[in-house]
Amino acid sequence: MGVALFIRRIGVRVWVKGFTVCPVALACLAHAQDAPSPAPVDPFNNPERIQYFLKRTFSWQKMTVSGAESLLGHAVGGTTKWGGGPFGIASRYGDTFGRRITRNSIELGMGMALHEDIRYKRSHETGIVRRLRYATTHALLATTPDGSFRPAYSRIAASIGTEAISSMWAPRRQSPGDMFRCATWSLLDRIPSSYIDEFAPDLIGVGRQLKRKWLARLKKQHPVVAVAPQPEPVP
């Protein structure tokens, strides 16, 4: 009876959306338990954690992305939640920035306590399908000091804690179902991020090769003609 009332309170659609993360979570857990542990790696020490936290939180790239997300959210979401004009855009940016600080701070603190390394480790697999499978199953995994994988408890707790804390400054009160839904999508967002981390170096390498070929073709079509120096006039 209590479970039925709770489901009715948070909404059936929220549970349907929430259960979309279950196959991914189960695959990550199974991989962490059944896959052989890789070779031991150097532990992620606290100074490196702090440096990683500062880069993820205050770098100009992250600040720029937050500004773009605020402008896009204002254009798509309208002025219903945060209001219109510059004040509405600034409020959205403050919400995005506050969420990032909260999430990264929780991950930093729990990462230190649990000795977790949530940085993505690229696979050594060959083939797109295998690499996609690796990136999907490792999206919610963390590395321990001995090099083995386990569920990223700090990331899961950070997603839930961010929604609970950010609801304090939200203009409207969030229900438990809303917080559960937002935390679920926050975790699912790690899957496309893992795809980017896995394939971005390859795409950058391809882009550099195309750039070199384009420059070589341009030089071939428009060769630079060396001009012989003119002799100085004899006085």
C-alpha cells in the first residue's frame, strides 16, 4: 500500500523514465564484478583531485559552456521558470553554475573518502561496436587505487545530492519525483560524455590529418615563388 501511494505521488511517467537507467546500471555493475581487473595504476592523489576539480569547475571552457547552456535554455524554455530579460538569463546561469559547483564538490569529497577516480579511461578495444560497448558500460564506473573498476558511488551520490540542494534556490518547489527524474537524466548524460571521451582524440587526429592534406594541396596549387634579390646599384 505504501509503495503504491509513493508511486502515485511521484507519477508513473517518472518511474518509466527512471527505469531506463536500470539496464545501463546493471551492465556497469556486472562488468565491474565479472570483468578481469586491469593492471594496477598510480592512485589518483588528493592534489590531482583538487586540480581536476578546479579545471572542471572554473576553467574558461566550462564557464563558456555554462553561458551557452543558459542562453539556449532561455531561448527554448522561455521565461516561465526564471523570468525574462537579462535577469532571467543571469538566474539560469547562476543555477547552472551552482549545480556544477555542488556536483563537483560532492564528487571531490566522496572521491577522497572512497579513493575513487571517476576520470574516464579510454579502452584499448578495436572496432566501433566494442568501443561503444566499453564506453557505455564504463560511463558509471570509477577506478580504485588497485586499478579495478566499481560503480562510481561518488558520482551517483553527487547527482542525487545536487538535485536536493539545488531545489533550495529553485523558484518552485520540486517534488521527490522531479528530483529523482533529474538525477536519473544527469546520470544518463554520462553515456554520451563517455562516447566523446572515447572517440574525441580520434576525431581530433582525423581533423589534423585533413588540415595537413588541405594545406599541402593549397601549397601545391598556389606555390610560393621565390624572388631573387635585386643587386644593389653601383654608385
